[in-house]
Amino acid sequence: MPSISLKGVAMPASPIRKLVPFAEAAKKRGIKIYHLNIGQPDVETPQIMLDAIKNYAPKVVEYSHSAGNESYRRKLVGYYAGYNINLTHEDMIITCGGSEAIEIALMTCLNEGDELIIPEPFYANYNGFSTQAGVKVVPVTSSIDNGFALPAIAEFEKKITARTKAIMICNPGNPTGYLYNKEELEQLRDLVVKHDLYLLSDEVYREFCYEKPYCSVMQLSGADDNMILIDSVSKRYSACGARIGALITKNKEVIAAAMKFAQARLSPPSFGQVAAEAAIDTPQSYFDNVKAEYIARRNVVVQRLNAMPGVKCPNPTGAFYCIAELPITDCDHFCQWLLESFQHNNETLMLAPASGFYSNPAVDGKNQVRIAYVLNIPDLNKAMDCLEEALKQYKN
Amino acid sequence: MPSISLKGVAMPASPIRKLVPFAEAAKKRGIKIYHLNIGQPDVETPQIMLDAIKNYAPKVVEYSHSAGNESYRRKLVGYYAGYNINLTHEDMIITCGGSEAIEIALMTCLNEGDELIIPEPFYANYNGFSTQAGVKVVPVTSSIDNGFALPAIAEFEKKITARTKAIMICNPGNPTGYLYNKEELEQLRDLVVKHDLYLLSDEVYREFCYEKPYCSVMQLSGADDNMILIDSVSKRYSACGARIGALITKNKEVIAAAMKFAQARLSPPSFGQVAAEAAIDTPQSYFDNVKAEYIARRNVVVQRLNAMPGVKCPNPTGAFYCIAELPITDCDHFCQWLLESFQHNNETLMLAPASGFYSNPAVDGKNQVRIAYVLNIPDLNKAMDCLEEALKQYKN
């Protein structure tokens, strides 16, 4: 039998999905599970987006332009202008989700063996995409004690080598919920300019900024050629299945090279593009409601967590995740135990072990979990009841 | 400014799309262009598929399973059984078009620097996907004189080295229109078993087999672990924009490793999966009509071509392409000239230079073009009128 590739062996299994078999077994035992483990929101997709699909009546479902429908890209120019990000439709390549935008960006910008610095904890699949691209992830660890703020620039400087080619951030952050401020982003801008690096900024949670203002790397001046924006409609419109994202940069060389990868795979999904183009007209009231709901959910979760003995959870100001430190020593064991061996009134909860959000899961984040507050408040309260009881019963 | 990657530089531009600016300029001058350059059929997408999208009314457009909706995969088992291909739903990963299936297959099975043997001329984007994966394409050249039949196995044997990891075929073939018979596939089967290689078989034109019977590598016995099927609904249902393909293999190790790549990118498009699942119930009459139409188109094109002085075109028995040899020495120049400098009754035609379907476009296929017979017969005749006149006027 022919062997699989080294990358096939090295690819990490999804830390978020690897507990699924234990959850399925629990469900078969009749246990109700509160899913706080994945970023699949319960928020309804805007009707305007679903109507666009209902009214889409092509004779032939054709390939689109490899960069995405021009009408969609032109309309996105207006969407970004609303966030003070000035673009033309030629600065964008529409992709199959934010995932493909990251894949293409890494292939376009980094060579095999190049280094990508990422503040950790970070979105677990960055490990997978880096493995795919043959890129080495170099973490700079942020701390729960300051809410996962940007580590000191000196810490980044220490990690820069001749192979460093890019820095990647997620803002607002999955899994931390931390929203970088303008000063932090300017420090990163100065750093990438100084060392001639790319700054890949994953801003798919832009619509979920609470209390503090959103700032994009694309708003900063003097580094247009360094900045690459990763975007997606998945969370914005609760339309994860549409698989529509974007790779955006004013760097013409990057766009030209990225287009060759985009042309090889022909085009992004046509149905999703039709839906995403219509979604740009979603009324502001939709976002206001969603945001108010997430703030209320966050407040419940953070208050409940911090009221539990030995639990610490900084207040996130963006996205819909938080990282909590628990009085445990092995989050992987704890999260599996919740599904395999625990129930409270025939219910339990599913969490994402935070270890998977660090570049060295065997060592880091072992006493942390990521909680996605994507359920309604009554369910979140019941999930917190379960967690409170579980921490009383659990023996490390 | 940071430099782009070596792969970004090495990625080939699409040979099919690179003439687009010249076509756009011709259109601006008022010239009508017959597009025989791309495999975008004019055939209508089955109504059952469009209706499924109209009736799809989710509250939330959620991620699907990373391997694709289980209901879709289970229904595909029945589709493949109709072709005597016996599978379970766990042998399949649904992908974003056949393109992503190839990308994942190459990353899963081949290491950087490994060699992939492909009979040429081959689908141009195999070059791009191989560049992405860091894989070296090793061609075995087939001949127009026998209609691009499988080259002698001895020719493959000559090219096998310690780095050879896989052979890739397209059956029926784009761009050749050649349909491999069972004996040819058995020879390949024996070869991959002997040398412990994978056989990647791209069979996305399965529904377009004329006169001769379709045979799949998945029907052959004794090599389950070597066989990887690449599939797509793009051509089958004239639904290229749905972006739904599949990676299929009975090799459990390959599926397990491929799933890690599939999980990293989360899921294939939800809308497209709903459409593709419904499309399995497309009535046989749809395919009968489409097939009859393509046979009639092929007959017109092949007859017209072979009646032109100095033109040779073998009769394709599959897909909807043919390769014609023309009395020219530089197909890239000729195809550009057709758009830039030629018109006949204010019309011209766009062809794909065949050089791009060879691994060394600077040397091979220079007197060949690929013709996609994807237009109605009156238009095909007018396009052939243009070509006939063009060949009279063109000076090499």
C-alpha cells in the first residue's frame, strides 16, 4: 500500500471536532449536551440573504470570475467604505470561506520553511493551514492576566529570524475575544515595515465589537504593501455554510500571484456569492439586535464563570468566545470527562480544550478552555450550572 | 516591500483564461466571438437542482459536516452503484469542486519533490495544482495519431523513479476526448500495484461517453488501496458554479488523512450540496438529450475540421473537447491573432492553445488547439466558417 505524505501525517486533527465521538456517545445515552465548543451561532441568517437564493433563477449555474463576481466585489467596496477601509474591486479575490483566503495567502507569500509569527492562543486551524503550506508557526504567547492583549513588541522582535516572513493576527480574536486597539495595530504596522514582513489580519468578527471601537490594519497608513486582510461572511451574517470569504490587499504583486492560485481552482461558489452580495443590504437593526444579544450572553457567561471558585475569565470585547482558566490541570481530559462521565440533571456541556489553540498543545493552555457563547441565555445558564457542578465533582 | 513566494512566481497563469483581455478588446470593437475556449457548457442545469435551492429554507446557513452532508453522501452511494462502483458514504469527502479534491489528494499522498506521472496533453490546471503541492509533473506524451490512446506501459515504466508516487489520468479525457478502455485501465492498475503507486483518476466527464462503454478504475479489483477517484457535479449537471466535487477512495489511511485537510477548511458549500443531492434524481431523459446533442455537435466539428486543408482531428468518444492539429507553428500566436487581427463577417472564434495542456508549453502542442464543442450547432458551424477562413488568411 502506498504511504501517505509527511504532511498528511503532520496535519493536526481539529481540536474542536475531535471530541465529537464522545458527544455522540453521550447523546445515545440520552444526555442533553450544551454545545459551547464551536463557533456555529444560533443567530438566524438575514432573510434578505435567503430571499436572494430563492429568487436566483439562472438557466445555467456557471463558473463565476475566478476573483468572484464583479458585481459582488464592486458592492463590497461600499461595505468596506462603511468601515473606513478604502478599496477597489480589484483589491479583492473572493474565496471559498476565510479558510481558502488563508490558504492562498500563505502559498502566495511564504516559502516552505518560512516562519509565521502568531500571538497565541490562536484559531486552531492556523496550525493546519501552516502545516499544509509547509510554514513554521512561531508563537508569541499572550497572557490571560491582561485579557490576551498584544504581547510587547520586544517579544515579537526576539522571535524574528532570517526566515520570518509574516505575522498573523485575528482581530477581534478567536479564541480570546480580545479586540486590538489602534496603538497595538500601529506597533505591529511599524514592526512589519521595519522587518519587511507581511501582516495577515483575520477580521471575520468585525461586526462583533463591544464597548471599544473596531480598528483594521487596512485603515493604517504607510504599509499598504504589507497588509493582507482575511475576511468571511460566515459569522457576519450567520452564514457559515455559504463558504464565501475574501483575500484583500492593495499589494498588486500579491493580488496578481494569488489570482493564479484562484484561477487554478476556477471560481468561488456561485450560490454563496449571490447570497453574500444581497446580504450587504442587511439592515443595521439586524446587527444591533445580534450585538445586544451577544453582549447579554457574554455578561451571563463571564459573570457566572468568575463566580465559580478557582475560575478566571477576562471580559472579552469582541467576537463571541472567551477563554476561561479552570482549576484543572488537563483540559483535554476534563472536556472528555464532561462528555463521558458527567451529567447534571441528565445534561452536560461540550467545551473546546484551549490546548489546541496553542502551538504546543502538550504544554500550553492545559488549564484553559474556550467557550463559544452561541446559545440563548437560558441555555447558557443551564450550561454554567453544569460546569459549576462538574468542577465540584471533577478530580484532577 | 516583502517578496512573494517561489510558488507564487512559479504558478502558471491559466492558458485558457490568459487570452481573455484580447477577447474583451475584440468585443469592444464590436466583434462577435464564438467561445470554444472553455468548458462552460450552454446546457441548462436540471430544473430539479434549481428547485431544490428555491425550496431550501434553513433558519441558519450552517457549516456542514467536513466530509459533506451525510444525506448527500449516502445518496451518492446509489448514484455510483448505478455505474457498478461500490462504495459506502465513508469512502467519500465532498469538496469545493473537483479542484479541491485534487488539491487535497496531492497534499495527502505526495511529498514535496515527489513525482506525478501524467499522460499529456492533460487538463492544464494539473500543472497549477502540482506547483501548489510542490510536486513534479512527469509527462508521458500521447499521440494525436492514435487519438491520444494510453501510451505504451513501457513508456510509463521508463519514467518511474524512486520519487514517483502517483499516476494521474483524466477519463474521459479533457482535453483529448479520449475514453480509456478496460484493458488500458487494467494495464495501469497492474503498473501502480507493481510499483506501489497511487492512481488518481479524474472522471468528471463520466456522463459524456459516446459509442464506447465507460470504465472506472474503481471497478477494477485488486487495487483498492491504490485508487483515488476525483469527481465533480460541474459538468454532469452543467452546474460548474455549484462548486461541488468529491475525493473518493477505499483506502482508509488516505480518507483519514484527507479528512484532516477537510476539517481545517471546515466544510464544503452548503447551497451547492443541497442542489447536488437533489440532482441525483435528474431523469435519464435529461442525460439522453444532452448526450445526443453533444454527439451531434461533435460530429459537426470533427467533420468540418477534417475537411479543412492541413487540419487533423481524431474523433473523440468522450467529454466535449477535441484536440485539432492545424497548419500552424505557434498556437499561442494563432489564437491571439484570431482575437486581435482577424474577423469574418464581423465574427471570430476563441480557442485554447494546446501548448498549455503539455508540461512543456514552449515546445509541445505548438500546432494544436483545444476546441470545446459547447455551443449549439448553428453557432458551431459559424465558428468553423471563421476558422476555415482564418486558416486561409493566417501567415505563420
